[in-house]
Amino acid sequence: MPGSPGTLAHVRVSAARPDPATGPAGVRLDMPATARVRLDVIDVAGRVVREIDAGRLASGAHDLVWDGRDREGRTSPAGIYRLRVRVGADGSARRVVRLD
């Protein structure tokens, strides 16, 4: 239901930081209520290179961090990525540049 507590209409998602990044990068969420959260890392071709299931997060501030690796544990190459935060069925993305 649009605008219900726990959806992105009520969740604040920061810009990706650091940007650019040579190591881990992430976003900060400010959650008004408990909700299931996932972070997808997407490359410029639209491929999901990593899925990070944060589980159910309580209200308050939370940091979601991508360690710079793909789902097989390999270091991802330099490039532009989107960090897509999913809260319930809603999604919001922030851009991050990864350097070598």
C-alpha cells in the first residue's frame, strides 16, 4: 500500500558514501517502523552483481554497506554502480563510483 509505514515514502535514504569509493560503500537509512530491507548492487549493464539481505530492521538509523565484492566474493571492477535499497516492495537507488 503506497505511503504505508515502512515503505520508501517514509524511509530516508542517504546518498552513497564514500563516493567515489575504493573499498566498501553504503547508504544510511532512517526507518520510521520495522520493515524487511535488501540492498541490491547493480552494474551499468543492469546486472545485479550482489544482493545483501539486511532482514527485518527496526525503526531508527541503519547503515547498509557493500564490501565491493560480487556474489562469488570477487572484487568488483572499477565503474559506476547503483545501490538499490528495497523496503518491502518499494525500491530507491543511489549511484556510487567504484575506483581501483
